[in-house]
Amino acid sequence: MSVGDKREVDDSSRLTVLDSGGVDEVSVIPWSLLLRRKLVQRVGVSRRKATLVVLLSCVFTVSFMITLLVVSLKTVADDLGSTTGLISWAITAPMLAFGVVGPAFGKVGDLWGHKRVFVWGLFVAGIFALCTAVAWDATSMIIFRTLSAAGGSALGPAAMAYINRMFDPSERVRPLGYWSFVTAGAPVLGVVGGVPLVALFGWRTMFFVQAPLCLIGCLIAGWLLSDTERKSNVKFDVQGAIFLGLGSVLVLLAINRGPSWGFLSTRTFAVALLGVAALVVFVRVERRASDPMLPLHWFGTRNVAFPVLSQAMTNFAYMGGFMIVPQLLEIGLGFSTAHIGWLIIARPLVFSIVAPFSGRIATRIGERNAGVIGATCVLASMLALSRIDVGSPNWFIAFGLSLSGVGLGIASPALTALLANSVEIADLGVASAVQQLLNQMGAVLGAAVMVGIHEATLGSGVVKSFSYALLAGAITSVIGIFAASAVRPSA
């Protein structure tokens, strides 16, 4: 074969470049290997996308149902021959369980693999969703809803652990934006969609639908998910799990029932005191545990403590405001249920639009700036909503609600990614569960405190009392801003 100045010879198995001075083998790459590499890359990307879709779909299925009955409690109470006060525990107890049991599941997943925790948690959620659909009285329904939420609480930490393993630190913000939308947006959408769905299909039908969705999710997750690495020679911290769960439940219970019991009542004070005592014991147990449930040194780490604090404080305003504003529009302004529904949907709608783009936003401006801007938007939302009065235009109300959606949509994924990048990969499940717990405490605290302020200031006028409540959310948002500004941007 003659050799020119430059020729390429393709023998269909390798690519060789020949030079006039001889053979200069720049690259010898089998075409089959190139094809295999491209196929593996495409399959890998497709598998990651499929895994992300399955994880988030399952989390959405569980989270959406937690708040589905918030505005349909009277309908459920009448059907079961009970009272609204008792049936409200079908919302309160699952919210408590969802936040409190998460850390134990996060630790179990880190120790024994997140696949089995995710699949079994989803299975338990589905089985007790089916039991809820056939509940025969208020007590049975509350128990079944609580057990279903407890199983579902395993999904959030496991999903975050998978996301943070599938994506490099530089890639995490975007998928965590979707994760944040599901974990924060699904309960809000549950409130928004509860009235029309229950009115059209009935509350039992909704749980009949949830059960097979969970069981189908189990089959798909069991087939698609690969197992995560497990820690060896590590013990599960039983004492830590018990005291953390007990303390968190009692504190959240005191916060949640404070408005009805009275925040200064003996019962509220006793429950809160017992909760604090249990948490003090938990700290002592963790300090001497060889394998603690929650590594306490995390809270001395800037990029763990401050992101968690900022998210808890903004969630206080976010969820507290969402529980208060519908009451303001109904009781204070006399709006109809349909009118209120069309207005409050502005926030989850904006959140769903902003959250997927939060990755690009955080990449451009940095996680710290994203956290500060997000918390500032929530602050602006609380201030705007506190100005609502008789005659306020619909666009102003929708704008005020939308600011909260923008704020959390920008801040939550960025701070979550920052937190994930600050702990060991083996601890991602526990880190996610702690974040879930503190966000839930912020949400319950926000709703309880805002309702309490509203009830305590009714003497100044109904609308004015709601304004005072929303200003409490503005104060916590300021704390969220300072906490976000204290984090260090990841390299």
C-alpha cells in the first residue's frame, strides 16, 4: 500500500493514522469499543433519568396524600360519625410520624442499603393506604394514616441518598430541585387538590387509588434500583432512635396542639417539658454512643447547621403562611372555596416552574446567594400577604403567594445540595432525614404559632389578627436570610 503525505486506513476494526515518515499510531480504538462506550453512556444517562423519575414519583404519591384531607375534614368526620377536632389527628399524626421516623429510616438505609428501605417503606405505605380506604371509624382511620405516613417517611431520605450517589457534587443542584419540588410541593398540592378530588371521587376512593400506585412502585423500584453500599461492623443506635423519636413527637405535639390546649396550659407545658427532657437524654446518649444515630458534630459544621436552620425557618413561614392565608381569605374577606382555590394554586404553580431551573440559578450565583435570595423572597411574600385587606385585588394576593413559591424554589435545592456535599456519602440518608425532620418541625411550628397569634389578637380585628400572624413568618424569614448568608459556597 502506497503512503501519501497523510492517509487514513480503516480496516473496520481500528483507526490508524499514517504519516510519510512511517506509521504514527495516534489512536487505535476498536469501533466496537467506541460503540459499546457510547451505548453504555446513553444507557447510563437513561437509567439515571428513569431512576430519578421512579424515585420522585413514589415520593410524590406518598407526600401528596398527607395533606389531602386538610380542607375536607368535615366531610370525613360526617362520614365516620365523628368530630372535626378528632379527625384533625388524621392530618396531625401523619405529619408528626413523617418527620420523626425519618432519621431512623435514614440510618437503617445507610447501614443496610437504601433499596430495601425504599421498597419496604413504599409497601407499608400502600398496605395501610388500603386499610385507610376501608376504615370503619375515626380511630382506625387515624391509626392507618399514621402507619402509612410512617412507612412513607422512609422514601425521602432514601431518594436523596440515591440522587446524591447518582450525580456528582457539581450536578446535584438540578435533580435536587426536582426533589425539593416533590417534597415541599406535593403536600401543598395535596391541600389545593383535596377539595375538588374529594368532592368528585370521595375520600375513600383516593386511598383506594394510592394503594395500587404504591404497590406498582414497589415492583418497579425493586427491578430498577441498584442497592447502595452498606456499612459493616456498625450497630444501630436503638437508644438514640427511641429518645429522638419520643422527644420530637412530644415537642411537635405540644406545638401542634398548643392553639387548642392553650400554649400556657398545664398540659401543653408538661408535654413540651417531657419532650425537651427526652431530647436532652438523646444528646447524652449520642455523645457516648460508638455509632450514633445523629453525629452531633454536624451541628458544629457551618455548611450543615446553617443550611438546615435556614430551611427550617423559611419552611416555618412557607407552610405557616399556606395554612393561614386560606383562612384569611375565607373568614376575613368572605371569599368562596372555589375563589380561594384558584388564588392559592399560584404558589405551587410558581414553585413547580422555578424549582427545575434552580440548578442553573445556583450554578450562576452560588448556593449561598441562592439561599439568601430565596429567603428574601419568602420575607417579601410574608410582608405582602400581611398587607391584605378588604378590597385587595386578586393579582396582589396571587403575587404575594407566588413570592413564597419563588423563594423556596430557588433556595431549597441549593441549600440541600450544599448540605449533601458537606457530609460523607455513607451518611447521606441520615443527613436527608435530619433535614426532613427539622423542615417538618418548622412547618408544624409555623402553622401552630401563626394560628396561635391569630387567635390571641382577634380583639384587634379579624383581618388584622391574620396580619400579625404573617408578620411572625416575616421574622423567621429574616433568621433564614442570616443563616443562609453564613454558609460557605462549595468549591
